[in-house]
Amino acid sequence: MRTGRLLRMLGLRSGHLEAASLGSIALCVALWSRAASVDQDERGNAERRALFVSMWAPMLWLMSQSLREFD
């Protein structure tokens, strides 16, 4: 509850976090497609980076849902 209030005081709205969530999905896809184009030695690191970014989307979406009660 306090985090939602803090984000609201900082000027964030639920739409901002929803857009960031969708942007993280696009970034994940871009990183994953880039991982297919690098050599075998760097591929594991690139895939891990894409998986890490893919975990941002649900977190940002849930944060946006918690801000909806303040809209």
C-alpha cells in the first residue's frame, strides 16, 4: 500500500507502468532474436539477459494494477 502511494506521489500512473510492461516484452523479444545471431560462446549470456528482462513484464503489470486503486 505504501509503495503504491509513493509511486503515485512520484507522478506514475497505471498507464505508464502498463506501457513499460509491454515495452519490456518487446525488449525481451529483441534480445532473444539477437541471441540467435551471436556466436555460440556468447549465446548463453544473451539468452539469460533476455530471460531476465522477460521477468520485468509481470512485475510492472502487477504494480500498475496496484496503482489503479489510486486512479
